[in-house]
Amino acid sequence: MSQSARAVLENAVERALYKRGYVLVGDSLLRKQRLEQLLNSTNRPKRYSKQVEVGTGIYGTDLHVDFYIIGSPLYNKGLIIECKSQQRSGSVDEKLPYLNLNIQLYPAPAIVLIDGTGIKQGAIDWLNEQVKTNQNLLAVHNLSSFFTWANNNL
């Protein structure tokens, strides 16, 4: 994903979170132990962090997510948002099955935000089908549908 495409998606997520009262905290505050304390607290402030380590992936390596959100009354375990973009034909299509398998290991439900003309429609359709079988994958959104979803769910 190019740096500018990544920035567009991440900025969109951060704008949506900010408008709904979420505050950015450093990832060290959302490390596993601190995250568990916050999730078990009765007073869960609206917080989010970026590039948070959430465990071990399918290859046995550290698993990081783009956004980890806590404090939403709809998601007791938190919510993970992954951003994928490809402006030209490339390898993001091949990374979606890997992402889907890792989402199954996430400690919280996830949505995937997809943007760019370089992603094959068949790959997007395939990932949308995985929502039916991957209990942790809630939805796949483009920018427009993400903002609609965020208005109703964050």
C-alpha cells in the first residue's frame, strides 16, 4: 500500500473516531496487559490506538492491527479496523486471504476498509463472502460505506 493511500484511509478512520469522541493513545497504553485491564473495567473511556500488537499470527510472528478501538458500547472486546488500499494492480489481492486467516485469531471483532482501483473486484467479493464464515470479520467497507457504518456503530 502506498504511503499516500495508507494515509487517506487512516485519516478517514481517525476523523470518524474523533467526531465520535474517541481519543488517540499511544500503542504502549494498549499493549496486551493494559488492554485487558481497560476492557475489564466498568468505565471504558473511548480510546483508540494504531499499530497495536494483538498476539501471534498464523506464521507464528507478532500480529499487529491498524486500529484497536475500545469504549464502544456495541463491542465489549473492542473493535479492530484494518485498512487495505491498492491504486495499481498489485499484491493486495493475495494478502486478503492471509488477513482473513489472521482476523480469526484477533481478540476482538474486525472490519476491513478497502480502497483503490488496483484491488480486483473478485478479491473484494471473496472477502465479503468470508463475513459469513469468519466470526471475527464483521464487514468489508469502502470509504463511503465506512462513514455510514461509523455513524451507526461507533
